[in-house]
Amino acid sequence: PQICTRAKILKPKVIRGKDFLAIKQTFQYRTAAPGKKTGSLWTQWLVFPNNTRYFISMDRIDAVNSSDAMFLRLDMPGHIRHKQGDTFSQIYLSYYGKIPASEFAENFAPDENFNYRRDRNKLPKRFIRGYQMRDPKTGKTGPWLAGMTLDPSVVHEAWCHQRGYVCMIEEFGGRPIKAGESFSAAFIVGYFDSIDEMNEVYDRYKGHTGLEVTKDGWRLTK
């Protein structure tokens, strides 16, 4: 079930470090499929370092059920509201390239264009998805808003399609898991002036799926 509609109110834990602020959120699932147990735990960390235009995050599921292909779905970096491309000039998908806003003038199905699947596509060196913002009044282009999955191999499927807005959904996991085990993914989300800057930041943090935080500091983990 969707956490955004089922959780209602979360009780975040805030950690203030010397040069960062972090937020931890959790939710224990109260519903389950027939024959399955309730109680799997979702944990999210958000770390906001000082003097950056991006934050680091992690989502993890601690499973109480076994599954052949458990996954977590999230918006990454987020949907794009627009009218004929008035709020963005182009989209960048590291596994595809640049896509002009004109490609999203008409609705199309999730698997019709720009769909990524781990079992079908070549594993990219980086997993970055972003769009270059545009002022709807002046048409002037601005920075890129990008979401990066720091270990490309954890991505099961990712959509970039049009359905009244550009839908940027991603699933990670999608592999067998036993009760008592967990799976996670780590991300960077924020603003960048160029694709080169995105690549530079990505390579600085790449290869991680976990995130640990204490008041003394934070670190990405495998």
C-alpha cells in the first residue's frame, strides 16, 4: 500500500550534526496480501549537508514475509507538472540521453517510450534522471532537478511517461528475499547546473545502497 496515503501522520526523528541535519522516518505496514503477515518496516533517512544544493537519502524495507521479487516504488526525482512543456525544457536519462520537452506533448503508456527494465536494458554506469527547469512565464531555462540512484543494479524498473504530467516512477529491489531480510537503495536528489556536475557528484558517492547517521556524522554504506 502507498505510504503517502496510508501512513497519514509520521513522527520523524531529527538529528542536528555539526555540518548537517538529518531526518529519520519509519512506517510499519498495517495491511498485507492474503496469506501474508503485516508488519514489514519502511525506514527512510534524509541527510541535508550544509552548503549543498542536494540531499542524500535512503529507503529500506525490513521484510517479515518471503517473496520472489519484493520491490519498493517511489517517485524519483518527482513528477513534472506542465502544459506543453512550459515548466521544463528537456529531460535527461542516463540510460537513454537527452529528451526534448516536445516529446511529452501527448500522453503515452508507461512501457511505450523511455522505459527502463533491469532484465531488458544494459546496466548503465550511472543511474541519473533529471529535468532542466524552465520559467513558464519567460521561457528562460534554469538548473536541473535530478534524482540519482547510487547503485544502478538495484533498480528493477523505471518509467518516464506522460499522463497529464510527466510521471517519473522508479522501483528498486525486485529480487528474491526471505523473511527477516532487508533491501535498500541510496539516492541523491537536488539541483545541478549541468549534466557534468551531476556526473561529478554521482561519482563521488556511487556504489552505495545504505545510509547510517548519528549526531557525530553520517556515512553511506554498501
